[in-house]
Amino acid sequence: MATYPLPNGDLKSLGFASKPLDHLDALIRSHIDEGRYPGAQIALARHGKLALFRTYGNARTEGGIVPATNETLFLLFSQTKVLTSSCVWTLVEEGKLSFMDKVSLFLPEFAARGKADITLQQVMTHTGGFPSGDVTQATWTDHKKMRAEVCDFSLDWTPGSKLQYHPRAAHLVQAMVIEAVTGMDYRDAIRTRVLEPLGLDNDIFVGVPEAKQNRCADTYAPGPRDNSAAFRAAGLPSGGGFATARGMAAFYQMLGHGGKLGDVRQFSPRLISYVSRGHTGEMGDSQMGGIPMHRGLGPHQRGESAHIRGLGTIGAPTVFGHGGADTSYSWADPTSGVSFTYLTNYMQPDPWHSSRLDRVANLVHASID
């Protein structure tokens, strides 16, 4: 079992003001009291130390109440995307691929339906042109079939001509590239190439083993949801990861400190600088209501725009991170050395969701001294 890599620190010595964090604690408790979500976790870290880790409410509410604990794993939804992309980064740093390579170089069948010239960079910045692509449930346990379905994706618009969030398709492509280059199941590649070296393989899972699934919180939503063992084991590369808040805060500590966590150098500072900057400028994302999302090659950046999703209105322009559908966000602030994760287990639709994310992030930014 991995040993969690961050030592404990205290808020005062790490330069946090307590009042905004007290307001954050009260805000989360009020959300739970109002029935907005059954449970939540937050984690706050700075300069390689864990400053705050709190768990609230319940992991499960149907079939008997199960309180959430610090060992509870929450569904990450699209926060998983950065984990999948980070495995691609390892292959770039080994010279096994380039961000400017065409996907069809590794997946020749991907050239079908006019996709021959799409690059990894386009896929990773959500400018690839196939946002509606998805796979069937049969592919969860048959990755040969997954590759076939991914390669058969159809274009929705001309690659590179616009920015539109690819909810599932982009990271399914990345997963299949990972498998083609490494010869490994992408879930195993993410674990062995990224999570294990960081000491995070007991706190972050892309594909939860059966023996660990009792730690998973159920996820609730106004509509259908999937809390099955099959879904948890599948570890879909776009949105199937599970983690503790402290695990994701440590992962973002690594990202925010130029690819290093403690004594472990996972990525070079230049790679982290490249993948975390805004590659799409002020292009509006049509999936996000036209907001410029400043997409990187995995996370997205705060930038200078008036509006941004999830990273906090008052955050520094270089803050970067990623959210999970209607539930959560994680981010790193390279200017302060701070990383933060907020996880919940109910999918709250907009406008409430985006409004609460802004409040949550702003309270953390306000606490940074």
C-alpha cells in the first residue's frame, strides 16, 4: 500500500488566513444541511505539505446511511481527464510521441472518416472536431472493441476550426494512443507511470479494484446515475476515476511545483509550463456557454477573462485545473504554491453549480497570505 506523500502542516505556518476557510467550512455544512449533496471532501496543500483535509456528510444514503470518512473515494467525473493526459505526458518526455504527432501515426484506423491529419495537440485542446464521439458499454471490458469504436468516430466539424469541449471522445482517443504506444491497458499505464511513482495509488484510481470498491461513495443526480461495480472497475479515461481530496490535492501540488512532489521528479518544469498554459487563447467554448476556457493539454487556465469556470473569479491568471461534471474541481496556483480539491457526490445542475464553485474557489484564494 502506498504511503501518502505529503506531510501534515498547519494553516498558520503555511500562510493561510483562517477566516475565509471558516467561511468555506460553514458554506459546505450549509449545502449539506440544505440537501444539496450528501457528502463532500476538501483538501488544501501548500509548499509540499497538507494544510487541511476534511470530510463531510455521507458516502451513501440509499439502503442505509454510510458516513463518509477520510478513506472515502469520490467519483472524479472529468477530473479524470488530467490523469489520462498526464500519462500521455510521460510518453512525450520519453520521446515516444510528440504533441504534434498525428493520432493516425499510432492508430492507423483512426484516419477513417476524414480524421487522418488530427494531431494529439488538437485532441488534447478539444479542437479535434468530434465532440459527440462515445463508446458502448461493451468496450469497458473489451479494449480491442474500444479501439475499433474510437477509430470509427465521425467528425462534427472541421478539426482545428473551433473550440468545443469533447466530454468523452478526446480522452478515449488518448487512452487508445497510450495502449498502442505502451502495449499496456491504459488504466495500468496511468497507475504504474504516474500514480505509483508519486505514492498516490491508494488515493487515486482509474479503474477501482474490487477489493477497494467498498471505499467508493455513491453518486447521486436528478437523472440516471451508475454506481455499479462494472462502472467503477471500467475507469473510463474521460470521467471514471475515483479519488480522495487529499490525493488530488497532492497530484496538483506536483503540477503546481513544476512536476515535482517531494523528492520525486515526475515531469520537467518546461513540460508542466507547456501543458498548463492556455493554448486556445480567447476562443469561446461553445459547450461552456461561449466562455473562453484557455485550454491546456489536460487542464485549463484561469487567464485574464472576466468569467471562468471553476477556478475562481479572483484567482491568479496562471491558476490551472479541471472540474468534474456538476460536482467538483481541483486546481493549482503556481504563484503561491497552493493546490486545492473540492469533491461532492451529487450532480447539481447550473446555474447553482457554477455559482457555488466560484464561491468555494474564491474563499480559498482569499485565504492565501
